[in-house]
Amino acid sequence: MKEQNIRCSACTHPIGLQSFYGCTECDFSLHQKCAECPTRKWHVLHNERLTLVTNKELEVFDCYACKRKSNGFMYKHGNNSLELLHCGSISEPFTHPSHPHHPLYYTLIEKKELCNGCNGREYFILKCIEGDCGFVLGFTCATLPQVVNHRVDDHPLSLCYGEEEEEASGKYWSYICERETNPNNWFYTCKDHLACLHIKCVLGDSSGFMPRIVATCWTRSFEVVLNDSVTRPFCSRCKSRCMYPINLKLLGTSSTYICSNNCASHWRGTAI
């Protein structure tokens, strides 16, 4: 297997240029940082210590904090599971390059607050407690990868923390979906900063799935496939070209593709 196609069995993300351990007899690999995760740990969301679960059966689970689906390793206590490298890695004080001058802390809230990254309302948040700052990040935005490789550019894409209103001029377009991008929200940009790409366009909502395995979701079984062919398939639910990096193909079929978890959750069709 080519090195750029190797994925970590713990976090399911590409190995990339990071140090890793690999089995010489199969394709099982682990980032060094994932391999060194403690088997038990305290977490800001729980009063009890969480236990590392290696998820040998590749069971699909929903992360308790960010609601992303994954079939990688998890930290678990009772019925609550956290993604290993995303929400499971959050500790206090939490530092983030979008807010470098002050640390962030998990804050219990009675109602959802506005996230500075996506401008969406979140319940699990990390907040700046310095004076009247009020900077807030939901767990989803707080754990986005800072750099990601994507087929749209030969160079890695970098996470941009939005443009100030006085700096934003004209319209911004994501040339993956060919739709307008709100420059005040976070987005990914290329080396020359000539494009701003929606976060969902770059990552999709199935980035927590290990490719080339079978995932059971919503009482159906899907093969997890990389969307890396020259011609992108059509989604059987939304009827659009599948534009995200990972697709779901209904098991036992040759052409029934679903572009995202969102479409899979609403799809009531039959195989084609």
C-alpha cells in the first residue's frame, strides 16, 4: 500500500508525514501520538475516568461531544463515547491558534451559545474567561485539523479563522461545491489564498470512518469508499455528484452510492 494511503487504525486519519507504527504482516498502523494515548484518563466532560476502547469490531459510534460518527478507537464511560484524537484529547487549559492570547475552559451552560468558528449554536463549548472576552468554540470547531490534504490542490490546505468584516470584500466561492462561502466563518484555504473552501466540502461528514471496511448505520450496511476516481458517482438520495472525500456504497451493489451520513440518515430508497 502506498504510504499516502495508509491510515491510522485509531483515529482513522491518514498517516501523512507523521511518525507511526505499522504491522509488517497487515495494514494495521498507528500514529505515534495515538499509540501513546493513555488507557485511562480524566476528561472535562466526565466525573469518572474514561477507558480507551480499541473498537476491534469497527462498530460505528456517535461522539458524545461533537456528534461526529466514527469507527475508530474511542474513550468511553457507560453509554458515552468520545473520539480518540478529537474530543477525547481535549484537556484544560485548552489552547487554540485562533485565540492565542488566552486559554479556553469547558463551561457548563444552560442553553446553547454561539461558536466563533462556525456561528452555529453549540452546547458543549470551550470559553475564554478573561474579562469580557467571551470567545467561544464548540468542540467540533475546536478539534478541526489545522492542515489537511485534498485532491483540489497539490499543496496542503490550511484552516483559516475567517475574515474580519472590514477586511472581507466581494464574494467568496468554494470551488468544490461552487457555492458562496461566508468569509466570517472558518474555512480552508490553499497556499496562495486564492480560494476559500467550506469545511464540510473539504472534510465531509464521514471523515471518522476507516475506508475499505463495512459500516452499519441506520440498519443498513455500507462499504466505506474513497471518492478518488476521475468520475464522481451520483448520490442515490440527493441525486448530486458525490463531492466529499469519503462515500458510502450500499453493500452488495455496484452503483448505489450515498454521499454523506446526512443523506444516509434520510435515505429510504432501494438499491439501484
